[in-house]
Amino acid sequence: HWTLLSVSLLNCLLSTACSVGLALAVALTIHSRGMHLVMGCNSSALPADARAAIATNDCPFNTTRIYDTALALWFPSMVLAAAEAVLSGRCCLVAFIFRGIGPCARSYSKEQVPPPSPIR
């Protein structure tokens, strides 16, 4: 029970941090119109809007679709990380109940079915 509690609590915290980090990355990317994504190119040929960026020889990657691709990958990742945090939180709650900690633990222990009587 202690292993379930510690692993689910750690996973819940990490999933929440991942979800918050992805939300922050999406917000900063939308706010800067994608310019932070192509910041490493150091090219004056890049337009102010990263959606209209063209591939240049100064950039180590193709900048044509970096903005749309990043957002298309970050949104589902953020949703899945949030769902993982919720499920890990539920596992943590179950571990608390199994350990007898919290308000649900008393009612759970009373509802347990007694073991069956031996067959004669």
C-alpha cells in the first residue's frame, strides 16, 4: 500500500507539473506568435510571424510548419498529462483508503465483507 501511495503521489505531482509546463509553453508560443520557436535561427530573413516563415540556410531545421506542428503536438500532450494527473490522484486516494487514512477509510473498513465460513 505504501508503494502505491508513494508512486501515485509522485506521478500525480510530475503529471501536474508537465501539464502546467505545457500550458505555459503553449501560452508563450501563442503570445509571441511562434518567434521563440525559431529564435535559434538568427536570421534577419525571417518574418515577424513564424507561421509565414520560410526555410533558410541559416536555420538548422525547416521553419515552414514549426508553429502549427508544435501546437498540434502540445495540445493533446497537455490533455493526456492532465488526465494522467487525475488518474494518479485517484490511485493516491485509493492508497489512502487502503492504509486507513482519511474520511473514507472508516466507512470502507466497515463495508468489507467477512470471510466465508468453512465448508463442513
